[in-house]
Amino acid sequence: MDTSIPSNDLLLAARGLSIGYHGKAVMRDLTFDVRRGEVVVVAGGSGCGKTTLMRTIATLLPPVSGSLAINGHELVGASAESLSVIRRSLGVMFQSGALFGGLTVLENVLLPMEAHRHLARPARVEMAKSLLSSVFMQDAANKLPSELSGGMQKRVAIARALALEPPIVLLDEPSAGLDPITSAELDRLIREFCESTGRSFLVVTHELPSIFAIADRMVFLDAQSRTITAIGTPKDLLESGPTAVRQFLSRTPPDQAKEAA
Amino acid sequence: MWLAEVEPVLMAGPSSVRIVLPPTRPLSLAQLSAIVAITNRVRGAGGTVTYEPSTPRLAMMVRAFGRRDLAPGSSARVGFVEQVGESAIATVHTGVSIIGFVAHLGAAMASTLRHPATMRWRDFFSAAAASSADALPVTALLCFIVGFIIAFQTMPSFAQFGMPAMTGIVIGVSMVRELGPLITAIILSGRSGSAFAAELGTMTVTSEIDALRALDLEPVRFLVVPRILAVALVTPLLSIIGTIAGLLGGYLVLWGKDISFLFFYEQLKHSVHPHDFVQGVFKMFVFSLLVGAAGCLAGLQTAAGPGAVGLSATRAVVAGIVLVILADGLMGAIFYAIGW
Ligand SMILES: Nc1ncnc2c1ncn2[C@@H]1O[C@H](COP(=O)(O)OP(=O)(O)OP(=O)(O)O)[C@@H](O)[C@H]1O
Ligand SMILES: [Mg+2]
């Protein structure tokens, strides 16, 4: 790898990655890293391809071209075994939550552990409960997902994504649909998990307060040029990033910016 | 330019209106809809409208926006022959994808049987209960009625030749070898095949299938295998019960002709052999695999969109029944060829 970072600290490395559907790229030539213990925020306009990027990293969508290494394993052309290794090193929270409708909240969090972790059942249940209480959902343990609000479902989905203690956690708009207080609590939780366990997060979010609260670095996907136009800390990008990124981070519509100029 | 401002002018019923447009900027949607509203009002009252500057693009936009609801039934008509052709092609496609799916499924089943602890027993039992105990009344009833009808329809012909009791043989052979399994399979397709498609289809639409894959849980192994094993293990029993109900339904007609049950039983013993029963049960086993696979495959192939789950359930039922009848014919030919 052509960086000075030790490669075992490079949890995710995209090189010239093009992503899209049916061989047609939505985003092209993406090159970025996620290092150990780092929160990277992916931002960009609605419909620009953030979820597509998450799905590609989550191994659900084949890359159109380029290379993508996850925890040291190359995704492109991966064998079934290494695909399995990659999947177990990822925790994924989908934009829709995607909880298993037939299982209770607790069972949703238990399921990945039952499948992949050799823990005694009481230990598993304890762990699932503590995960649920860290997203403030301990009281809903025995409810079905259909009995929860959208924001509550997302929090349970975050707990499920953390269940296997994966080194990389992908969160697709975790705070969309949450009130500002819960959203701030969640931001704190993400930082805390990241700092105390050295886990890395790749988080899609539009929420400016969240971006400034959690991001070590931000990757900006530009809808026009269909690629990454800026990578850096939110503060640096706000001060000296490309115009589109500054507008995004200061919530200025392009029209107004032009008139102000 | 707002409608309220020009309202007094429009009220006067002008015979010609000139709309002066802003020079450079493209029109906003609000402006465009105001222009359309004015145009429609004035033209509706027999007046004329001109735009300045007038571009073909604007005229086109006004026409497009001003359009009233599309006339019903205006969609392109598809000829009957094309429809038949398309559905034949679709059937072949479904058939081919099911064969590929069955191969994948076979591998998943083999590995589940080697490691039974990895099976989702909860899904297995709920699918088993739903496709057996819950389906029992309707299966038994339908088989009973069909048995009765066959006896009722064939009896007069046999009676013409002076041997009404022969009806028993027809009922026995047709129910045991053919209709018992077939009716059970059709009911299975309508009840369980569609239910599997709807369950898995909903899971596809809500990304639950993706969530399973991301957790390194193979959906085929995790969701499909328990369901198919459940139907394959319980429905042969169901078809035996259905067959017996059909025989009883047929006997009801014989009973009306004062033919004793013992006589009917003797007739069955001579015309229906144990291997006929085995054949029926084997057929049902194959049918249930096909119906289960068609249902689950339709569910996993569910597209996005509001009607998608319903469409998958429909596809599951149609594909299930088509496959069952094709397999029935094929197995009939094979059994005949090997003299079974
Ligand atoms: N299944 C699909 N097949 C084909 N194209 C798709 C599919 N899903 C999404 N797209 C297209 O890919 C592009 C990116 O979609 P994506 O869902 O990744 O956007 P996003 O950045 O997550 O948007 P949002 O912020 O609204 O969630 C869109 O233009 C969309 O039309
Ligand atoms: Mg998205």
C-alpha cells in the first residue's frame, strides 16, 4: 500500500473504486481510507450514492471497478471464505434499520451472536442487554420491531451492528429521524465506542451537528462530478474546502452563495 | 406573477392575453403552473394566449402540464398471441431460474443435514404447522368432493354396462396415483407457496435479506431450507389423508347404490397396489419441493416497489402449479417407461 500508515491499521482502503448498479457507475474513482479507531463521515447530497457505497462495502453490491480492501482482505474477486471473513469484520446498520420483523428486539441483537460467537447463552443475553442499554433501548427488549418508532428501530439496528464487536462499523444515517437530544447521545456513543475500543466507524450523515461532533475526517461525495471532491476534518473543510463543501457545511444554497459573491 | 394579481383581468374574460416572460432565467415550476392555469382559463373561454418570447420549449411544456388526466384505457394494447408467447417465455425463464436455485438449495440442504444444529427450527416448525395441520381441513374437504364428483360422473357409464361397482376402481386409481397428491400440491401452492413468497418478499423489500447477508448468514440456508424441509416432510402425510378423504367421497356415491364398504375395499385391494401408494407419496414429496422452491425463489427475487410483494406471491402460485403439473406429467411418463 502506498501510504505511510502501517497496513494493519488501514481497516478500509478504497483505490480507484467505482460503485453502481448493473455495471453502471453511480460514483467513480473513489480513493479513501479508514484507519483504526477513526470515525469517518461520508457526506453528500441526497441520491449521490452514499447508500450505494455502504452497500458495496457491506459486500452486498459488487464494485463496478477498482479495488476495495477491508481489514486487509481484498473484496474484488474474493473467495467465499474471505467474503465470510470480511462480513464478520463488519457491522452494518442499514438506512431503513432492517430489523428482523419476526424476532423481538433482544433476539435481533442476539441473532448474530448465536450464529457466530461461541458464548454461553446467559453471557450472550447479558451482552445483548448491555448493548441495548447503551442505545437506550433496554426497556423495549421484548417488543417486536413493528411496535417501535423509526428512530427506536434505528437504535436497535445500531446495537445489532455492534453485536459481533466488529472492527469496522458502517452506519447509514443513524441519526435521521431522531430528536436532537437522542441524536447527540448517539454521537457521544459513537465517539465513546471508537475511543474506548479502537473500533472504526464509517458513518453516512447529513446532520451538520453530528458531522462536527463525531468526524475525525469527512469524505465528501459530489453529485455533479460523481466522485470524492474533498477529504479532511470538517473544520478544515469548512474553512478552506472546495466551494460546494463549504456551502454544504454552512448550509448555503448555491443560489444564495452566488448572489452573496 | 401570481394568479391572484391577474384574477381581475381574467374575470373580465379577455379575448387575447399576452404573457411577458422574464428574459433569461428558466421558469420555476410555480411560474409555469401559473402560466398553464391562465392559458387554460383564457383558451377555455375561447380567447387566445401568446407568450413573449415564445419558444417551442415553452409551448411544449404548457401542453404537457396543461394536459388533463390521461384517457383511461389508452395504454398500448398487447395482442393475445404476444401475451401467450410472453407468458411461455416467462414460464421457461422461471423454470430455468428454479433449476439453478434448486442446485444451490441442494447444497444448502446437504450442509444443514450434516449440521442440524444450524437449522432455524422455529421457522421449520411454523412452516410445518402452517402447511399441514392448518391445511388439513381444506385439503380433506376438497379431496372428498373431487372423489365424490368423479364417482358421480363415471358411475352412469359403468352402470350402462351393468357394472356400477367398477366405479370403485376408477376412484381408487385416480385418487391414489394422481388426484390426491395433485390436489394437495395445488392447495400447498396457494397456501404455503404464496406465504413463503410474501414472507421472503417482505424481507427483501425491507432489506432484512441484505441484513442477513451482511451478518454472514446465507438466506437460502437460513430461511429457505427450513421452509422447504418442513413442507417436504409433512405434506406427503397430508396427501395420504387427502387421498383417503377422496376415496371416502367416492364411496359415498357407491353407498347410495347399495354397494357395501367391504366390496369397495376388496376392489381397491385388487386395483391399487402398495407401490401406487408409494408413487403418490413420492410424487407429493417432489411437488412439495417444487412448490416450496418456487415460493421462496419468488420471494427472494422480489423487486422494489409497492406492488412487488403481491406480484411475487402471484408468481409463486402460478409457477408452483405449472411446475407441479409439468412434473406430474414427466413422472407419469417415467413411471410408465420403467413399468412401475
Ligand atoms: N437498486 C438500484 N438500482 C439502480 N439504481 C439505483 C438503485 N438504488 C439506487 N440507485 C441509484 O443510485 C444513486 C445513488 O443512490 P443512493 O441510495 O446510494 O443515494 P444516497 O446518497 O444514499 O441518498 P440518500 O441521502 O437520499 O439516502 C441514485 O441515483 C439512485 O437512483
Ligand atoms: Mg442513502
